[in-house]
Amino acid sequence: MPDARRQPMEAGTEQVGDCDAVIVGAGLAGLYMLHRLRGLGLTARVYEAGSGVGGTWYWNRYPGARCDIESMDYSYSFSDALQQEWRWSERYATQPEILRYINHVADRFDLRRDIQFGTRVTAAIFDAVTNRWTIQTDDGERVSAQFCIMAIGCLSTAQTPRFPGLDTFKGEWYHTGNWPHAGVDFTGQRVGVIGTGASGIQSIPIIARQATHLFVFQRTPNFTIPAWNAPLDPEHERHLKANYAEHRRKNRESRAGFVVPVSDTPALEATPDERQRAYEARWARGGFGFTSAFADLSTNEEANETAAAFVRARIRAIVRDPAIAEALSPRDHPIGTKRLPLDTDYYDTFNRDNVTLIDVRKDPIEAITPDGLRTRDAAYALDRIVFATGFDAMTGALLTIDIRGRAGCALQRKWAEGPRTYLGIAVAGFPNLFIITGPGSPSVLSNMIVSIEQHVDWIADCIASLRARDYAAIEATIEAEDGWVAHVNEVANTTLYPKANSWYMGANIPGKPRIFMPYIGGVGAYRKKCDEVAAKGYEGFTLIA
Ligand SMILES: Cc1cc2nc3c(=O)[nH]c(=O)nc-3n(C[C@H](O)[C@H](O)[C@H](O)COP(=O)(O)OP(=O)(O)OC[C@H]3O[C@@H](n4cnc5c(N)ncnc54)[C@H](O)[C@@H]3O)c2cc1C
């Protein structure tokens, strides 16, 4: 921190001074936030638990980890020089390539000198007299800052189920969200993968090619759409780069932060032949555009079922054993209401002789044993176990920090019944605290880098405006927060999303309140709302002199 003024140490903690802003997290959000604050002339200090930049792309190094948004869209737009000079190699970038990109950004904009790696923020306490936050870390450091910005990620708290006996397992086990940096070679190993969400679906085909035998323990079958990944077409790259400004504008104004052809025809108004042709075309194109084939797929269950039935027919066409095909066929949620993965050869992997699918709904896992895993009906000898069991999404990382606002009120207490925010950015009773892609914003329902840039720009502009007008603090009003929470729920309830037991609903975490956490009103509409709030002098906020 360039201008830190050292202050007296208190018992057990080292006070390292003060700065204008503390940013927690050095993923895509934290890095861009740092860059913007520096541009405003603020001093900022970033704390990052990992030993490098990258966030998601630093931690999730499992085989097959790759972005599901096309690489030309999943990249920063804030610097034209950056977007012109960087060259992506594939339609969907791999984790190593994205991590190289993020490291390049950190170097290109000289960001590392304000980042403290290997340091976890444990507490953030607001002082209403000084209108400042005191941020405390796991190595006993304390720093005072006017603004505290949480860039800690929606999917950064890996969730490992507490099976009895895990500590007795003689082999090695891994979570996809905290993968060894040296990589793992599964050659000659009997491997169990637990979980068939997006990370499981990406890693299973690759692990299957290495392992002697792969056992896939599936609780919920998932719909997945082929990625049809390929080297990036140079002509496509040239065209996009020549029109990047316009392309990015369209992304920002779109529903999900990337542009796909969206049909305005309801599925139930099309004939069965028309529907078949539309689904076939979208399947052949691959990617998230599949669920935009008709206008009513996310709102009408009968319409949705036509798309779901198409995918189940595809599964039956790919998977040779009808019983396995049926076990892989989702029947308990509408398609698209859980995070829709993109895959490469996922269903086909179950045609391999060395792959066994175990339906743990029918035959539940009872324990991990020294030699593997035991279900109610069978024992499986395993050398390695991979937990592809996801994250305590959207609130997990925030609620592991002791965040205290006015009068010592703990965020954990305030959110005991589920997260409450204004615009997903701010929380009443927690002045000068900003959350990037927090619950109540489009976040995980969008191309996240678009949502990250929007939040960072909004926060930076807000801070600049406060400073220009000599305000010490900004705080969401309780009325604005209540109104926004009601709106987020109301919009969610017009869709099929709350019908699924998804991590969007907190359903993967025992005891977590069942609330649809992201805002589903669309990236473009949401941006407009945030801009209106700012244009009206930060409507719904109190400005404190
Ligand atoms: C496997 C996987 C695939 C994904 N694929 C896509 C995709 O295809 N498209 C898409 O748009 N998004 C995808 N995402 C979402 C992805 O998280 C975002 O796109 C984006 O990378 C989030 O950036 P971030 O900076 O907000 O958070 P993160 O990248 O999660 O970074 C947050 C950082 O904060 C740090 N941190 C957390 N708590 C603390 C603390 N208390 N103290 C210090 N540091 C802390 C973490 O260590 C982490 O490095 C994917 C996520 C995962 C897990």
C-alpha cells in the first residue's frame, strides 16, 4: 500500500495503516476494481487467500475445466488495447488459458504491487463515528479503509459433503474447486467421482480416458448441451475484433451478457416438426443458446418439457444401454432451471467398458472406507476420490467473514433467513460496503465478466461521486432493500427456476434457506435500473456527510 501510515499495534494484531479502499479477492472482479480505483487516485489494498491472481481460474484446475461462455465474450472489455492484442486459441477457453490471460492482465496493468496473497480476510467491522471499516486478516493484520469491497466470488467456497469415514480413506481425494497445482494423473487408478454438476460433467470424460476404472456416483442427473469446442476460427476472431465495441454493447444490453438468437415464438404455438427442427439446429450449434429456442421455455412447464424430451431422446440415441440412458435422464427439474453445463463427450463416456454409473438416489452412499466407498448395497474399491460437489454459492464466502455493520449487527444474523441486498450491491445497515455480483444481481445467471465490469464501473462511479461531493458514506435504505428483495422474488416466481433443487436456491447446502438468490430480470434491464438509481442521485441510498 503506497501511503500506509503505520499505527500503534494492538494485542494480537498488527495495524498496518489505512487506505481508501480494501478489496477482498483477486479474481476478475478484484483486479478490475483495483484498476478502476487507482484510476480515480484512491489507495487500495487487495487481500487474496490464494497465492496468485485468478480466483475461480486459480482454484479450479481439474481436468477439463473450461469456460462455458465463448472466449471472445468471456474477457474484459474495459481496455480496447487488451482485447485487441490478446489471442484466444479455442471457441471455449481452457482453465490454463484463462489463468494465463488473467496473469497477463495483472502484469499489463501492474496490479500485483497492491495485492497481498496468501491472506484471508476474517472480519470487517464498521465504525459509525469515523464511517470507516476495520478489516482483519488471518495473519493478524488490521487495516482501516473508508470503503470495503467484497470481490470474493459467487463460487469460491468449495463444498465437500461430510461422509463418515473420509479421514480413514487410504487413497487421495480432491475437490474440483481446490485442485492440486501439480495436477493429478489418474493412469492405472480406480477413481470415484461424486457429483454430476458442471464440474463433474467437464472432468468425467477426461478422467475416464486415464483411469483403469471410473465409478460415477450420481445423485441428480443433469441436462447438458454439447459445447462443440474447436480452435477459434481466425475469420471469426478478425470480424469480432473489428466490431468489438458494438459486440460488447450488445452483450451488455442482452439478457444474459452474451448474444444468442432468442426466439419470440412460444414452443406450444409451433408444430412438433418445427420444434424438432429448432432443437436440432440449436443442438448442432451447441452452447447456451439451446434454451432460447422458444420464448416460453423458462416460464411454461409444458413448453419446457418439449425441450427436455428432446434432450432425453438424444441421451437415448447416444447411450447404448437403455437402463444407463434412463438413469442419466433428468426427470425432476425443468431444463435450464439448474446451471446448464456444456459438455464434450459426456453421455458417450457411459458407453465405455471402464465406466460405471451408480445412482445414489436408489443406492445412497453410506460411508467412505479405508479402501474406497460403501453404498447401502455395495462396496467400491477406489484409489482416488474426486468430489465434484460444488460450492456454497453466492453467500458462502461472505458469511465466512465476520462482517459487522451499524451497532455491531452481524451480516450472518441479518441474512439468517436468506440474503437481503439493494441491487445485489449494497446492504442496509452496512454503509460503504459493496458486493460485486452479490445475491440479488444477475451474477451467476449471466456471462459473469459482463456483470463484474458493470458492478465495478457502478461502484467506481459511485465512489467518485461521493468524493466529488464530499460525502463520507453511502448506505442503502431499508425500504429500498425491502423493495428490491420483493422484486427479485417476484421476477423469479414468474419463471420455472424456483422449481428446481438447485444451488441457485441454496438447495445443495444442508440447512441453507431456500431462496432464489440471483436476479433473473436480465443483464440489460438490470444495468438500466442501476444507471437510473445513480442518475437520480443514488435513489434508495442515504448519503452521509
Ligand atoms: C468451475 C467453474 C466454471 C465457471 N464457468 C463459468 C463460465 O463458463 N462463465 C461464466 O460467466 N462464469 C463461470 N464461472 C463463474 C466464475 O466464478 C466467474 O466467471 C468469475 O471468475 C468470478 O470472478 P470473481 O472475481 O467475482 O470471483 P472469484 O474468481 O471466485 O474470485 C474470488 C477470490 O476471492 C478470494 N477470497 C474469497 N474469500 C476470501 C477471503 N475471506 N479473504 C481473501 N480472499 C478471499 C478467493 O480466494 C478468490 O480467489 C465458473 C465458475 C466455476 C467455479
